[in-house]
Amino acid sequence: MNFLAHIYLSGNDEGVIIGNFIADGIKGKKYKKYPASIQKGILLHRAIDSYTDHHPIVRQSTARLHKNYGHYSGVIVDILYDHFLAKNWKDYHPMPLPDYVQNFYSLLRENFEMLPTRIQRMMPYMISDNWLLSYQTIEGIAKILTQMNVRTKGKSKMNLAVLELETFYTNFENGFTAFFSELREFSANQLTIL
């Protein structure tokens, strides 16, 4: 899953939200230097990623892209699934997405010193381009995929994946909806275990 899903699946604990958001930048046991709630978020992120990577619905979605995008297919599906979460946000959360996103950006600003350097560098771009809200539209997803393609120096061709999104839109959305129902339950269980 991508940023929006990880934030959402963290629940209401601000430390868990931060930990889940920064987890990709925290390798191995380095998470232990953080406060307990942030550690919990990092471990939740890892559990979500493992569950997602092995789930048959997600594998079906990535298989649809594998021929054209190889090992980047998983990253693309993460981004596409965030689109469906953002698009259907009202089905998952009572707070309007623009308000939810602004609250999250405020949380990042308030905890800036705690964020890894890579996240500190990325954060101004994320906020100024309002990445999380832009996930709601195909145009926003196209822009994100284009930026990701630039980060791979054009090797991934991820910018072209918007064509598959449009072609197989209903298939991807149905897959997301079925998978996300299971992922929400898995994440809630993990939060009680961790």
C-alpha cells in the first residue's frame, strides 16, 4: 500500500501514524530508537507490506501490469490502490479527505525534527503538491506516476501505467475493494497485537 492507506490504517494514535508513514526509511532494528508508539507504527507498516505482497488479489493486480513494468508492478499497484481509497474515501472515514489530509500535514510539521532526513526533504513537495488529495483523480495519479518514472531515470515507464488504470479500471477497483476489506481487518488485529 502507498502513503494514504498506511496513514489511514494506523488509526488515531499520532505516534503510530508517524511510524507507519516513515517506516520505509527505517531499516532493520533502527526502529528501536523511537518512542513506543512510533515503533508500533513502523512494525504495523512492515506487517501491512508483507500481508499485501502475498495477498492473491494484489498478486492478480500486479500480474496485470508485470509484462510492461516488471518489478515496478507492485509499486504501481500500491499507487493505484491509494487512488481507489481516495476516490471512495467517504465509504471509509467520516472526515472529508481534504480535512484529513490537512490534519496529517499538520502532524508532520509538528513532528518535523523526529522525521528521517529523507522524509524531511520530501515533505515540502508532498505538501505543496498535495499528493494525498491528488490521489482522488486519474490526473493526479498520472502526475505521481510520472514523478516516479523520473525518479527511476525513465527506466520504469511508470508514467504509462495510467493507460492500464483506465483500461482495467473496474477490475482494479473491484480488486481494491475486496482486498481492502480484508486488509482493514488484518491491520486492526495487528494494532491490538503489537
